[in-house]
Amino acid sequence: MFDPQMIAARWYFGEFMHEDLPRIAAEALEHEYDGPMLRRLAGLIKPTSSDIPVREIDGAFRELGIRAPLSKQEAQIILAAETAQAVLSGAQDPYDAATHIRIYICGFEAQPPELATIVKLSEQCERGLASAGDLQAQIRAALADFLATSQ
């Protein structure tokens, strides 16, 4: 599924490289998004950061309906919401999700306030500070609360 918000979150979080942009732009055009920035990006071959001004990248995301640029914190919230949804749908283990949010999305750095409870529970898991079943239930509840307040 083509999800402009998730693609933007991954770009501004740093998961994509400049060389990924032509493929993303071409896919956007296939999904009936259009604009001069998307068309330009789609036509590039193996671009580097010097080939694409930041304003053009932001412009292409705006052509996808995104309020670009996204801050790192906005990208973190979007990525954490995707992880939380995976847990609540049963596709991902709660412990793994909390650890993913703490280590990968927050990077052991100060997390967005919305993720503080999840990060704290992940730390408790690592230290074995509560029973496994109790922590799993607490993580699920924290992820559900996060989704309810972040949407």
C-alpha cells in the first residue's frame, strides 16, 4: 500500500537515501499523485544529495499532501504509531515493539513525551522489574493509550 505519510516519516527519520527518491516519486505518480517536483524526482537516475535541493524534496512531499518538512519528533510519532498498530493487531510482540520504540525510534535519546511510558516499560522489561505477563499487559495498554491520543 502506498502511504505518503509513512513514506515521509521514513524519509525525515533518515531511513531512505537520495537514490530512493526516484522510485518513490515514480510510485507516487503511478498512484495518481502529480506535480512538478514529483515528476523531476521520478526522472533522476542515481541522484545524490547534491542533485536534489531540500526545498524540492519538501515540495515533492507537499505534492503528496504532507505538511513537509516533518520534524524528527513528528516522524518518530508516526513510526511509533505504526509499531503500536502492529502490536494491537497481533502482528508484533509487545516486548519487541517497546524495545524497537526505545532503541530504534528514540535511539536511547530523549523521546517525545508521548512515548515516555512505552520507553519506561521497555526499560523495566530489560531489567526484569515486573512479571512478564504484567509488563505485557502494561505495554499493550500504553500502546493503546498512545494511539488513542496521537491520532
